[in-house]
Amino acid sequence: MVDNTASSEQTVRDCEAYIAKHDIQNLLRDCIVQLCLKKPANPIQFLSNYFDKLDSQTSAASTSKKPNMRQQQSASPIESTTKQQSTNGSTVGENDDLGDLNEPTGGNASSHPNQSTSNVSVKTRERRGAVSAEPYKEEDATSYVKTVIPKDYATMQALSKAIQSNLLFSHLDDS
């Protein structure tokens, strides 16, 4: 039993070393980020194309032996996926966001390879009270006046009796 535990620990260490050696965590993180950004209709096909392009770029980069291979890997799948989507007949509006990711902003193009993904504009949405309700503004919330509808004694007794056994209202009991 001790030998089995030692072999499983060795297997885990070997797996961790393999993942660290080949930078698997960053590859998967980049892949998931691209998947979430593009939200393709067929995610398995997208992942297949993504890794095929990454493989071809890695082999091309290893033959040219450029020092910034990591930056090329993170930027190139975006460009190649954009080109592939435009040839597949997707609309131009879908690819506009992806083209913006590749353009350097502010003249500081070599500062950080992941900086280009942070330039995506995020639209702020107003808070909505319910699915069918219209959005409300903070000024509406501050100017809200609570309306109390007076009830007679019989109605109050009926309401008390109805909510007495309800779990949601149990915190309202004085006892």
C-alpha cells in the first residue's frame, strides 16, 4: 500500500513537471480565453482549428527561431482565426472585435503580450429589477417612497396565520 501511494505521488510529480515543461496551463488558458471571446457555434471545431493553427505556428516559429515565440503564439491564433472565420462566411461585424484586439493602442505595442485583450470595450448595463421590468436608475431608487396599504384586523390575522408556518417568513417571528 505504501508502494502504491509512492508511485501515485511520483505520477503526480511527473504530470506536474510535464505540464510545467510544455507550458500547458498557459496554452489552455489562452485557448479558453479565445473560446470565451469568440463564442463559436461549434466549440469543438473551433478548438480543433485553434490547436492546429497553434501547432503550425509553433513549428514555423521553431524553424525560424525567433526569440519572441510566446508573443507570436498568443497573437497569431487570433489573427488566423479571424481570417478563417471571414472565409467561412461569417459576418463582418463578428470579426470587427477581433481585429481591434490585434491593433496596438497608444503607440506602446511591445509592452505586454496580453495587453491587447484588455482593450476590449465593455458596455455597462443598467441594473434591471426583474426579467420583465425596465432598468431603473439610482435616482429612482433614492426617490422611492414606500406605500403602506392599511389592513383591517381580520385581514392581518389571516395573513399572520398564513405566513406562520412558512419557512421564508420564520425569521420575522419575535420568539
